[in-house]
Amino acid sequence: MVKVPFSPPDISDIEINEVIDTLKSGWITTGPKTKLFEQRIAEYTRASKAVCLNSATAAMEMTLRLLGIGKGDEVITTAYTYTASASVIDHVGAKIVLVDTAEDSFHMDYRKLKEAITEKTKAIISVDIGGVMCDYDTIFEVVNCKKHLFQSSNKIQEAIGRVIVIADGAHSFGATYRGRNSGEVADFTCFSFHAVKNLTTAEGGAVTWRKIPGIDDEELYNEFMLLSLHGQSKDALAKTKLGAWEYDIICLGYKCNMTDIMASLGLGQLQRYPDILERRKQLITMYDDGLKGYNVASLKHYGNDFSSSGHLYFLRLLDRDEAYRNQVIEKMAEEGIATNVHYKPLPMHTAYKKLGFNIKNYPNAYNMYKNELTLPLHTLLTDDQVEYVLESLKEAII
């Protein structure tokens, strides 16, 4: 039997040699490789600056904290996402506000987004799902037309002067939207470099931002540094200077820095990333072509004004329900093929039910979920394996 894993990491000698170089250097925690990786990410995304952290979750939470968002505030995100997009809102003490997806869409309904904005709304966490970026022009139209409701509570909020747009770009590193890169479109963009992502550092993430009038980029960067390393005025690298042991604790911060071992993996992956994106595009095309004529619909990854990072291959088994979808998953597993479901909407999970959310209020999200099936998509897939996945799927849905 052919075995097709869902999403193994694609690690080459380039990454291995980068890690060996780091191990031999004697510097394995946050240091020169992390700083170089931050620089490379900012250059790649065309963002003002980048900060590397230990996860996209940390990137989102530290961004909310940097913005002074907390108790009494509201932050809006989509019901159709992984918990990290919403749990960080609760972590900082703000209220989670979920909006439904648009009909037959994996992205949030922008009309419902507009309706959800109140005087308490401080930010939106938009989710670039599957590698496809949101319609940011529409999102910015929405927040600008509600500008009169916005009440700032710190210097950065005042400088932006409206609801802040934070992109959960966990899936979208390398994606483009109307000629702009993921990382330079939203006010802040948070990336994931987890083991299953297109570009991996094993665990890890980063936050980028675009220039905010009146706010110094270095000041923002230093604030992120303080938040991510206990509020300490010097990182470990700065303290290695002879005689420079002394430091101060400026604030009661957190511990979510990236290490140089992680950054080495990222630097190696980034060298290969154009080829990784191209291969993902080839695989998606093979799937799309192979499924023509069947009663299915897939997430559209490429168009005239956008290009996906090709992170996940979402497929809907049209006119089918959860039970049927689950049977297909079992049949695929019997053939040695690992598939998945992205995502079970947040209101269906116990933690969100306890917060008062009910899936009945998010019918579009449920309809997308009930027959969604995610096929294997990674750069270790061979053409023959893709053909095997397609043949097995066609047999399973007949």
C-alpha cells in the first residue's frame, strides 16, 4: 500500500548545514541568526520591520498587548478558524466577537464584520485561510467608515485612529493581494513557522507591520523585544559584551523569543522558498485538473489580482453532510492516505460553547465545515502520489 502523509516538513541539506553552523558557533538562543532572519523576513514581505517569536500565537498576543488592548475592549475575528485566532483575545482580557463566513466562502462575511463594530472594538483579526489572503481593501473600507466610533486608549491606537487590522497570516507567508505581499497589507501581520507550515522553523512565528505615521519603527521593535523577553532591557546577545552584565526589568513581560537554532532552519528554508511556492502551485493545479467534472469545489488559490501561498487544499464534497465526509476520510485512511478537516468552527468547541457561542448563529461557517475535506499538500509529494490520492478519492466518493 502507498502511504501518503498529510504534511511532513521538507528539510534539505541547506537547512541542516545552517543548523550545524549555528551549533558550532556556540550561540544557540536568540542571537545573530535570529536578527538576520528578522531582516530577511522584512525584506521578503516588504514590511517596515519584523520581529521573530516562538509562534504565531505569541505574535498575535504580543501585538494585542503592544496595542494596549485588554479588559473592556472587543476584538473581532471569524468563526471559521483555529482557536489561536480567538484565544489570544481572551488572553489579554478582551471580549471575543465572532462573525460568520460569507455564504459559500471560507473567509469572513465583511457585511457582518461592519455590523459587529462598536465603540468598544479595538481590532480585527482577519484570517488568511489556506494561504489565500482576505479582501483587505474591503476590510479597510469597513474600518474607515466606522472611524467615528473608534476610541483610542494608547499612543499607537491614537496614531492609527481607527480599528486596527491584524492579519492572522499563519497560512499566508508568500501570498500576494493586488500586487502587495502578505506582511505589508494589514497594519500588523502574524506568521506561523510551525512544523506543518510552508516555511518551518519547527516552532516559531513572526510579526511584521507597515509604517505607522508618527510612530518610530525602532521604538515598536524594542517594545516587542521587551514584551517577548520578560521586560528585560538587554537580550542575551547584548549582555555578552564584556562588563555589560547589568540590565533592568522595564515591564512584567513574557517569554516567547525565537532561538538561533529555529532561525537557522528559517534562513535555509527562505533560500528555497521560491521553489517551494512553485511546487505547491503545481500540486494544486494537478488536484484542480484531476477533479474537474466531479461534484466538488475547492478553495481558489490563484486569480488575476491574488496569489496564494498554497498552504492547504480545501475541498468541499458538495451536497454532502458530515457523516458522508467522515466516511470518505476513513476510506482514504484505509488506502494509506492522511487527510484532515480545516476547520471545525470555533462555536462547535467546548471552550467557546462555555463562552456562550452557538453554531446555530453561524450557519455559513457550519455549511462550509460539514463537507470540507483537506487533501495532502506538501513539497515531498510526488506526482505519482497525487495521482494515487486522486484515484482513491474518486473511488471513495462514487
